Amino acid sequence: MIHQQTLTFQSQGRGTVEITRKVERVVADSGIRTGLCNVFIRHTSASLIICENADPSVREDLERFAARLVPDGDPLFDHAMEGPDDMPAHIRSILTQSALTIPVAQGAPALGTWQGVFLWEHRTHPHRRSLVVTVMGEG
């Protein structure tokens, strides 16, 4: 059995958007009890992460680390068609993930106690982001 749904999220610019509940809803609506859930982001300047969901300072620290690792406006980069955050956003998305696969057990994503699913926006301005969620398994 396979169930697929496209989700859309509006980011507020650079930072994370928790999408755990929406992914859980897609899994629940699929009727699949045991299997896999794949979440794929259809963009090259945002990514997906599974991260601590209890303390937002974890994600703030990740953002500060990424800013140090790949700074905006670095003269090393030629690609800046959409501004100084353009190439850094592409690099950040490549260093993280464009897809996640999560086990499905008892009709829900089998995430750990402190795990959440997040869209990580790497551009400084708000963007509308599209994700494809595919749930495969047995009902």
C-alpha cells in the first residue's frame, strides 16, 4: 500500500519550521500501520532535519554554526544571483538533507521522545516550500 501527499509550508526566513504534526497526520491518514515514511523537500535552498524538539536553543545553535561554516557574502562564491545568501543556502542544503526516511510503527512515525521533523529554511527571506510525503507499508 502506498499513500502520497504534498504539503506546503511558509517559512519566515532563515530558521526552522517544525513539521512533525503535519507528517504525523499524513501517516495517520494513510491507514498504514507498519512501513516507512519518506519526506522529500522540492527545493535547493532549504532542507529537512530530525532534531531535538524540546529546547529551541538547539536549533538556534545549529543556525549559528551554519552561519560560521558557510557565511553569507563570502567572496569565494561566484553564484549570488539572488543575493549574498544564495550560494550559502545551496551549500547548507547539500550539507544537510533533502529527504528523510522514518519508520512507521503502529500507524505513526517511530520518532524518539525528543525528536521532531523540521524544515530548515536557509534563505534570509520568507519562502513557500513544498514537500512530498510518501508512506509505504501494510495497513
